[in-house]
Amino acid sequence: MYTHIKYNRLGFVTFKGVDDFSTLMEELGGYMKILFLKEGEVLIDFTHYHIHSDTLFFINHSQIFELLGDLPVEGILLYYSRDFYCVEINDSEVACHGILYNNVYEIPSIDLNEEESFSIQSIFNNIQFETENVDSANEEMLQLLLKQLIIKGTRIWKIKHHINDNASNQELDFVRKFSQLIERNFKSVHAIAEYADMLFVTPKHLNKKITQFGYQSPKQILMERIMLEAKRLLAHSVLTVKEIGYSLGYDDDAHFVRIFTKHCGESPLQFRKQYIALR
């Protein structure tokens, strides 16, 4: 069972069990999302997460997720349009550095202790109150509460990743800028040297600054992002393999098929057939 409350460009869903939740998820494909799970299993971009304690997920508008019914599931979903609260504009304002949304390295998930969970749920409760009690100041209050939730999530994420000193913040900021450039340009820019130019560093220096945090090389990160988009389109669209390759910057569809097969271990058509079979 779930309860769905809509307010303008923002919505709030509380749920216990998955029931008909999948239909609602299809309607929310273009929204930014904050998911709080107390328990359950969620699939985000082909990765399974088994939740046994309070966990917070930040899911951007292009990521695809669904709750799975194999385990009991309970939680809260907050969603909002990008024009209601623009992450790109407000990221620098709240010092989030793209950690929670503009992040090609990982899907940000935060395991919460009891105190952190209580604090996060209090913000959710205030948001729910505002959506249920409409007056002229609701929208401004909801934006403030949403910003508070993002700031709180960022602070907890930084603490858990031991990001505290200014030097670490500067290095992290560079990594996030690279992540944002990948997200904006991966369909058209496939040369790492061009990303290095955008960041005013050499390709060698870019590789050093990214890999020092234990991440894959810039080239591997770029390819992972391209292949993720290819998988999304193969799984959730009716585009042909040739059309998908072209949309990702590959004019030669045979070249795209070779790259996909090498990276994913199976051809695009094999991936599509296997995904459909598992549904």
C-alpha cells in the first residue's frame, strides 16, 4: 500500500509493500528523487541494493529505479521537478559539489545511524505537513526544506567518506567537476584529452587526480557512462541498436556493437533479449 500526495512540482509518497508502485514510477521518470528505505530491495540502473537498515538514496532524473517485491519494503519517496529546485544552480550555493546527483562514479546511498535517521525523517515529516496544509507560503517553505534535506544528506555523506579538510574538499571538487563534464558531454565527446582541456590540465594530470581516490581511469569512467546509457535505452526504449549507437555519438553501428560487446560481454541484442526475459 502507498499514499501519494502531490503539490505543484513536488510529490510525497509513503509506502509499505510494492503493490502497484511500478505504474507510479513510470510517471515519475523525469523527476529528481530522494528515496528513504527502512527495509527492502531496490534496483537502480541494473544494480541491486538490499536494505536492512535506514538508507537514503539520491536518484537523478535520468536514472531508472524500481522497488522489488522479493523482500518486505517500507519507506518514503520524495520527488520534484528540476525547475522546482535546480540542483545545478543550488549545488554551489549549498556546497554540495555535485556529490548527491551529478555523480557518474556511484549512486549516492547513505547508511543512517539512529540519530541521522531521526533527523532526516523529521525533515520528511515537515515536508509532508506542508504538502497537506496548503497556503500561500507553501512553495517557499518546501524549497527551504528540500535544500535542508540535501545539505543534511551531503554533510552525512562527507562525514562517512572522511571529507573534512579544505585540501580534500578541493580535490573532491575537481573530481565532481569532471563528473559533471562527463554527464553533460558523454554523448558527443569521447576523447579524454578534450575533457582535460575543459579542466585546464593535461590528460596525464587528469588521470592522476581521478585515480588517486581509487576511482577507475577517466577513460574507463567515460566508457562506463556511455555503456550505462546504452543499457538504459536497450532496456527501456524501442530504439534500434543503430539508432542507440547514433544517439551516443557512434556513426558506425558495427563499431558501436563491437565496443558494447567488448565492454559488456554480450552484444546489444543479447543484452536486450536477456533483460526482457528476466522481466
